[in-house]
Amino acid sequence: MLHVTGKAMLVKNLGFTLVEAIVVIVLIGIVAASIAVYVKQPVESYALTVRRFTLTEQADIALRQISRDLAAAVPNSARFDLSGTMLEFLHLRGGARYCNGNGLDCGAALFGGTTSVALIGPWVGSTPILGDYLVFGNGMGVTCDAWAATPSNRRTISAVTTTSGLVTGFSYVGTPFANTCTETVSRIMVSDGPVAFVCDPVNQVIWRYAGYAIQASMPSSIAAYDNLIAATGSKARVASLVQCAASAGGSGTVFSADQLLDGLIELRIQLKSSDSESVNLYRQVKVDNTL
């Protein structure tokens, strides 16, 4: 039978010494430092890629939304502030060709001296509602400005005529339309009101304003737009971390009318994160100004 003395048991349970522990810790540190050299750069590159992707995606979504709304703008209704950080236009609900005959073969003619109009062919767009605006020939002459306080080419809809569920005509408030703004394609449009995209340099946000009353002069500040929607309208955030341009020709987010005569509106958005990572996206939007 084997007997283990107390001294032998003591030697067996001693474990490792402090020196051995320090050596192991140092070796682990050396190994970890060696691994970190190879791991640090890929990890940082991945984090940088994620930040850039997030900023790019947000900027792209904002550009797509602005472009989509601009594609539904009343022709020749886009206007800008001097700094290029505010864009406003009349949003189009739909349109059709109007009757301008003798009133016998196609219903009420647009210039027949009455405050109603019949449509020729199908209505294209969403169904108009009371309070929407009838617009035709916008930009065809000095007086053909749908933004004007007393426009010759804009009226407020008071009734929508439908046949078998299809829009066939309108009645409107005000004096009968005159033929001073006629266009060759006899097209009439319905707008549900103005839409504005405004870059806010204080909060670093692009705001979308909609549903407010038409103003003859473009509002010159965010406070002015906020006052307009206080009565009626909406305000929505389009993008955050936005860098607004100090001037139309400066760097940052700009809505440019440089190519407006060619039917192009230039959009440039710059987003910058808290760690100074930034992205710039640019797009030209074709707006149909052919009347």
C-alpha cells in the first residue's frame, strides 16, 4: 500500500510560480499585439465601408424622393432661392386635354365663357378633389404664372364631374379662363398645391413641406415655411446629417436652376457624419417644360 506524506502532497499542490504567470501574460500580450496588427486594418476598413454605405444610401433615398416629386411638377413652376438651398414647385395630381370647341360636340369648352370645362379623352393621374387647382399654359406668357396672386391660368376646383367613375370635367371658382395662355396641345393640369424641399443648416436636415397655400413670392426662410404649415400643411424629414451650401456656387447641398432652360434641374446632396466621414451625390432631373 502506497502512503503519501504531507510534504509530497504540498509539493503537488504548489501550481505555477509568479514568474511563470508573468511570462505567460507577456507571451499572450506579444501574440495579441501581433494579431492586432493584421486585424485592425480590416476591421477599420469594414467600419468605414458601413459608414459610407449608410450615408450614401440615405443621400440616394433623398435624391430619389426629390426627383420623383420633381417629375410630377407643373411645367415651368420650379423656383429657387438665391442660396440654392430651397426648391419649390407646384405638385401635379394629373392632367388631360380640354374641350375648346363650340360646346356642342364635346361639352363645356375651356374658353366658352363659363366656369366649367369638359375633358377630351382619359384623365391621367389620381382623382382630383375639391380645393385642387386647375392650371393650363403655365409659363406661356408674362401673365401666365400660376404662382401669381391673381393668375390668369389658375383656378380653384369647386366640383368634379364624373361619368361611370371616370373624370370628365370640372367646375371652378372665379372668372372664366381667357385664351391668353393657350398651348398647342390643349392640355389642362390639376395641382394639389405647392411642395418645397428646404435645407436646414442649423439642424442639418432636408425638410419637405407640402399642403400649404400658394404664395406669390417664394418664402425666404424655414421660419416662413413653418408659419405657412401652421395653418394647413405638413413637414417631413427627408435626410439628416446634411451639409447645406452657403451659396448657390458653394460646396454642400444645392438645388440648382443653371440648366432650367434645357428642362434640367441639378441636385447635389452632401451628408457628413459625426466622425467627419462625408459623401456627395449628384443628379440631374429632367422636367417636362414642353408646352
